[in-house]
Amino acid sequence: MYHRIRELREEKKITQKKMALMLNCSQQVYSNYELGQRDIPTDILIKLAQFHKVSTDYILGLKNEPK
């Protein structure tokens, strides 16, 4: 799941810092999400899915189709 949030971010050419601002967390915390060093809280997972217009199942790796 961690590589998917990075891929989604990079597809939109958004920096980690901008994503962190949108999620109301620090860049370091967001970086830890992408590296798998920190679990992604449910509320952040939902925000990521809504922002990228994909399902939470896609981010979690339960589905291969974004929606």
C-alpha cells in the first residue's frame, strides 16, 4: 500500500510537503507513510482516497483497479 500512495502522488507531480499540508501533518510523517515506517491512520487513508479519486481498497492493495 505504501508504494501506491507514492505512485499516486508522483503521478500528480505533488511534493511530499504539499501532500503533508493537505493532510495536516508534517512532511516527515507523510514520508514515513510512504516508506511504510508508520501505519496510515484511517482518516488519512480516506483523505488520500478522496484526493486521488481512488478507492481505499486500491490504496490498501485489495484491488488492482483504482475505483
